[in-house]
Amino acid sequence: MNALKRIFGGDTRQFGMIIALVALVLFFQLFTGGKVLTPTNMINLFNGNSYILVLAIGMVMVIIAGHIDLSVGSVAAAVGIVVAIAMRDWGIPWYLGIVLGLVLGAVIGAWQGFWVAYVGIPAFIVTLAGMLLFRGLNQFVGKSLTVPVPDEFRVMGSGFLPEIGDFARYNAPTVILGFLLVAGVVFMEFRKRRIEAKTGAEQDPLWVPIVRLTLLAAAILYVTWLFSTGRYGTSFPVSGLILVGLVALYVFITTKTVLGRHVYAVGGNRHAAELSGVRSKKVNFLVMMNMSILASLAGMMFVARSTSSGPADGVGWELDAIAAVFIGGAAVSGGVGTVIGSIVGGLVMAVLNNGLQLLSVGADMQSIIKGLVLLIAVAIDVYNKSQGRRSIIGMLMSGLKSNQPVTAADETTKTSEVIAAPEPAEPAK
Amino acid sequence: MTIPTTHKDPLILEMRSITKEFPGVKALSDVNLRVKAGEVHAICGENGAGKSTLMKVLSGVYPYGSYSGDIVYQAEVQQFKDIRASEHAGIVIIHQELALIPELSITENIFLGNEPTKRGVIDWAEARRRSLELLARVGLRENPDTPVKEIGVGKQQLVEIAKALNKSVKLLILDEPTAALNESDSQHLLDLILGLKGKGITSIIISHKLNEIEQIADSITIIRDGKSIETLDVKGDGVDEDRIIKGMVGRSLESRFPDHTPDIGEVLLEVKDWTVGHPQVQDRLICKGSNFTVRKGEIVGFAGLMGAGRTELARSIFGRSYGNFISGHIYKNGKELHIRNVPQAIDAGLAYVTEDRKVLGLNLLDDIKTTTVSANLKAITKGLVVDERKEFSVAEGYRKSMRTKAPTVNEGVAKLSGGNQQKVVLAKWMFTDPDILILDEPTRGIDVGAKFEIYGIIQELARQGKGVIVISSELPELLGLSDRIYTIFEGAITGVLDKKDATQESLMKLMTSAARPNGNGTATQTLNA
């Protein structure tokens, strides 16, 4: 057990999340008679959920900064209809359509960011208003009708990588991507170890990263095999590729850049951040704006998949995205959360959805089960926190980061003690 | 258990050997307090001496079992498990920050949690009738339907007392009741306390305003460093302000400070005519035309009671991070600085270590290394990327040089003790390489050993030619550390003393009513209230 924990990053919660995801997949694989891990189903899973996961990336940053965004579904719908109409009626090409959509998302985001950051209205209110506003905009612009989008545009929602020759029935680009990813993961792991060695940080014994890498590589290669052996003409979906690219980009932003640090700082303690020279208004503005840009992208991906933009697009998406983020270990009070955690959280929900559908469980039961999963996941989190453990997935990929084994002291320090500890004799008035 | 009492000297309250510890800090040790029935008993002591903690023990905020010692009240040992229990026994505490709900009416506030009911429904007619009675008793002529936010602080204080009277109070505790009141409101309140005394209600009053205590108290218990020092009989012992001050500050200073020979250069920082308005209340000034200087290598102390405006002054200088800037100039090395926000202040070489580490100073979710570099991220950023190797080595360097007790710099700051947290915060600001450091209560909530180390760090900063401003409520600390001390009272600088001329008594005089300037009569309130 201890060895397993080390391999997956030494954190009970994170360990639990990955185990839960794997167990869920295996469970459904078993009880559906092998319908889950098939190329077709996996492609459906990705195409049908990637836009929610894109939202989760933006949402986790919003939630880390201590806000919430309820308007993402409506923003996605509003952008989708404008882009669809622009391509149909104004005849602009698909790539300009995407640019237009992203610009529109940025403008909407600037609008919401302005109210949240500079006027100081709680994001809950601003985005609740935005939810109504942009839903109305969608129906006003589209006259509540459905507008189809051209074939080229559909690629980003349901397209595949090209087939290069008949390469022993494997899809060549998928295979190449799979091996590149494995190489990247190995490189990152050893780069991390090199840094650890130089900074004198505590290191795991060599077998830990080797086992970890072996498992990770096996998983990646298995998925590669799955996607590359589907029906001719299919591959790892384009939507999945967009998602992987965004995850890489946002993991980088949140963990490696100054902006990322500032988002965590503002969410963790806004006053302390401001007194350390962080421009919290700017951070809040950017976070809200970024969310709307990602929402516009998610909207376009959805429109591309469903081949047309309609008045009911994006209804309820905000709840799926928020649920993914909280299952992924973010804290309602802000300051805590990771991109990877939210993606895993989103995948748990996606696999649950998918598996229950394959088992022909009714929508009523699906909703009940998903509700309970959300509640239990967060309840475990809150319980762990009250026990003083590092509750949060926090560094879900601490396997790729700083993998410190949990010390005995960590396990026994109670939050209440920590809070009571340096209290002054006469508390400040 | 019944304690026999004599009729000549009926005690309503006796607190015996009360000891209360917080992890790492002994807030009260072996404190004794004897309050006679029907008297006004004052408790005096410096900020942090343990007065409020003692009252929290008495009123059940810290429940029975969390302290040691006995509370004997009305001849019985009491075991209050919460405030409700102590209120039931007739002990009511009125805190400095009033516990009134601004949106509710006077009547609703008086009966909050104690509503008169008829068959399960609140009987508002009865409540209103009784609140009229109570308001008459405290001498407040206001419509009981008026929302509390629409009456002044002085009147709100009276509503609090009316609320206490409604709970059939026998022992009334007032924590700094006049701190936020002007002269006439204060006088009215003091008269009311004397009036209640005439009706047999015993009062315990905590106050920094010694003239008021002299005026109304029958006896005074002095608390210093968490210990009860003495109890004075005002009439019998002929107590005056000087006598009280002596009791409050009379502690030795020997060897609590590392050896230090100051090497003071020319003027580094000069602040002129610094005037700042209250952030919410119009026309109220929190800094009134302050002028001061800091020289190279000099440690300058700022003394003042809580709420005097020390923190407000510091924060308004540090990038206008508090209050509404009205006028004033800052010069560094003779050149005027134009600082409008915190990033500019940091760039100009200022650093401000906050008074309240948890609320303003630290992100408790962070670890040591993240905190250490957080005010100067650009120094370790290449392009867009934070260099984690540099981050680690910077943090590790400070951890070693400041002897921060933590296994690694990956440790979360929430797990550190107060002293070690403060070292991390100091490291964070030292890494910005400031010329002027403002340290607000740098040793609050820190044990003696860590204090000594922090003093050493402060002196080392001065030795490097930096200007250091230390704001502290502990006069011995200021006297031991500073080369020069400014005193602040009600937002105005009331004096400056060289180290050799300063004594606790002379400072206390300048910090309190003694040198009261003609302000607008309204004390500034504390920042965190």
C-alpha cells in the first residue's frame, strides 16, 4: 500500500481519485461485457465530453481565484450561434469563424471580468446575470432556430487525424503521438529528478519513478492502441487533441508562471497577496476573461460535433464543469485546485455517464448516482481536511512535481492546533 | 461546593490561580482577581498583558476545562461551558467591537436570542414596552424601532448595556467601552456605570484611559505579562495615574535584547504632512498631518495604543494600501517618491511586514519556498517561467541563515509556529532587498526565544544600512530596540524621544490623554474591527 502511494504521489486523496477512475473503468468494462474499452466507445467518450473538460480547465482557475462562473453554458451557446451565422450568412471561412468566436469570447470575458474585478460585484451575481444575458443573446441572434455549420468546421468536434498509408491497420498519427507522449513523460520525470538532485531535495528510490513510468507508459500505449485500431478512418479524435494541448498549456501556466502563482495567491489570501504586490484586480479580470474564452472554444467544439448551433446548446454545462472541479479536489474557499485534478474529476463523471448509459440505466438513476458521487467525493475531502491531512489533490501530479513522502508529523497535526498555535495572548481587536 | 464568605467583605467574584495556555504561549499564569459586590473594578495592563483573555475565561468563551484554576462566583465554583451559561448566571460581557446587528432595530437587538413569546410567537408589543423601560434606565431617548446602524457608536454602547440589563445582569464586564466614544458620550457612559453601581450592579471595566479609571473605579487590578501584579484600593491607597502606569510597565529590561551598536547615517526616508482619511467614514482622519524621518541604519519605534493609527499610517505609506489618501509627501534620499500602489512601493524599496500574519501576511495554503519568493517573483523568473531551482535555493538560504525550524522549505507555513512563520515573512521581504522596512508588531504571539532571534534579525538589517520602522504595543520592546521613538495618539504624532530620554512612563504619557491634541474628538477605530 505504501509503495503504491509513493508511485502515485503519496497523497491519499489523489491516490483515491486515480484508483476510483481505474476501478470505474474496469467495473463498467466487466458489467457491460467489454463495451467500454472499445475504439468506438472511447471516441464517443472523448467527443462527447471534451468540451466539458475544456470548461473545467477554465473553471478550476476561476475557483482557485475564489470565484465561480455560472455563465459558461450560455456564453458557449451565444458564441456558437454567432459563429454559425457568420459562416452561413456572411460566408466567412471556418478558420476566421474560430478566430471570431475566440475574440467574441474575449469580449464577453472582459465584460464579466470588468464587473467582477473592477466594480467588485461577486462573480456569482455577475455570471448569474451573464447566464440569462447570453442565453437571451443566443436566442435573439438565432431567432431560436438551429443553424448548421460547414463540414470543415466540424472537424474540431468530430474529426480525426488523417490516415497515412495502410500502416499494418494502425492509424499512424495516433501511434506517433502516443510514443511522443511516452517520451515526453519519461523526459519530464528524469528532468525532475535531475532538479531534485541539484537542489538537494529528498528523492524517491529509483524503482519508484521506474514503476510509475512503466504504469503510465503502459496506460498511454494501451489507449494509443485502442484509438489506432478502430474503424478505418478513425483515430484519436481532434477534440481530444485540442484538449490534451490545452491541458499541457494550462498545467504550464498554473504551475510554472508568475500569473499562475498569482492566481493561487489571490485565492489563498487576497489581502496578503495585495500586500505582496500582486495586482489582484488584474488577476481576477484575466481569470474571468480566460474562462469566457475557453467557454467560447467549448461552444464551438460542441457546435462542430452536433453539426449545428441551437437555442438549447450548453444548458447545464456550468454544473458539469463545476462538479468536475470540485471532485478534482478544489476548495470552495479558493486557493486550492489543479488542472489535472479537474480533468480527472471530469473523466470520473464522464466514465460514470458513459458506463451507466451502456448499462441502460435510466436518466433518473444516472442523475441520482452522479449527485451522490459529487457529494461523497467532497465529503471525503472535508473529512480529510478536518483530520489535518493535506486533503486536496492539490498536487495531483506531484508525481511529476515534488513527490514528498508523507511524514508522520503530517498525519497527526490537527488543523485546529495549527490554527490555535500562534494565537497572541490577547487577540488583536 | 460552597465557600464561606464573611459579611464584611462580600465578594461577588473570585478568580483563583487562573492559568490559560495557547500552544507555545502562556497567556495567563496564576492570575488572581477578587471583585467585591457592588463595586466598579478596573483591570489595567498593556496591550497583550492578558486582560481580554482573562475576561474570556470568565465569560465562558474559553470553556471550563480549557484553563486551570477556579472561578468562584456568588460563593460557588462555576464551570461555564459557554457564554450562554455565564449569562444565565448574570455575567454579561460587552466587547469592544459591539455585538449588535446593524440592520435590526433597537428593540430587536435588545431581545435578540432572548425574545419574549406568547404561545410560541414573539410578543413584539411586550418587547417594545420593555425596551422603552430599558432605554429609560440607560438614559437613551431614541425610538426603539430605529435601526441600530442609524444611531451613533455612543448610543449603540447604551443599547448593549440595555441588552445586558434585560438579561438581569449582576456582573457587567466592559472591554474598552469608551475607546470609540467622544468626550461627552464617554462621560455619559461613565455616569451610567456609576448609576448602575448605585442599583447594586457590579462592573468590571477594562480601559486604557487611566483618567477615566481614576474617576470611577473603586479598586484596580493590574495585570502584566499574563500575571496579576497587584490590586489597588483607589480611595484607600490614594492611587493616581502615575501609580497605575508604574504598575503596568514595571518590569526589567535586562538582556532581553542582543547587543547592538547603532551606526546611523543621513536621512533616508522623510514623510511630510501625511494626512489620510478613513476608508469608509467621510471626514474622519486616520492620519493627521504626520511628519517623521528615518535615517540609514536607524531603528525607529512607533508607540501608540491599539487604534491610535499606527498601522493605518504604515499601510497608507506602503502603497496607499489603506484609507483615502488626502495629502502628504514621501522623500527617499531627498527625492520625492510618487507611490500609488503596492507594486510601486516595493519597487521604491519599501517593505511592510503586517501586524496580523494570518489575515494579512500569509497565504496559509502555501509552503515556505513559495511564500519566501512571493513578493519578488520577477527575480527568479526567466521569460515566463518561475525557476523552481532558484526558488528552492533562495528559500533554503534564508531558512538556514535565519534558523527557521522546519524540515524542508516544502513545509506548509500553516504548520509552523508563530516565530518561524514570522521568520518566513521577514525572509520574504528581505528577498525584495528593501531600503526601508516597516515591521508592524513583529513579535506578537511569539515566544521569548524566537523574539530574541527576531530582534537580532532586525538589528542586522539596520547594520546593513537599512532604515527600520518598528511598530509595537510593547513598550519594553520599543525601548530595547529603537534608536528613536515616535508616539501616536488618535492619528497624530504627539512626540518623539531619543532612546536615552525615553522611559515607559514618558512614552505612556505621550501615548495617552496626557498630550491630547485638539482632534475631532472621535478616536480612530482599529483596522481589523
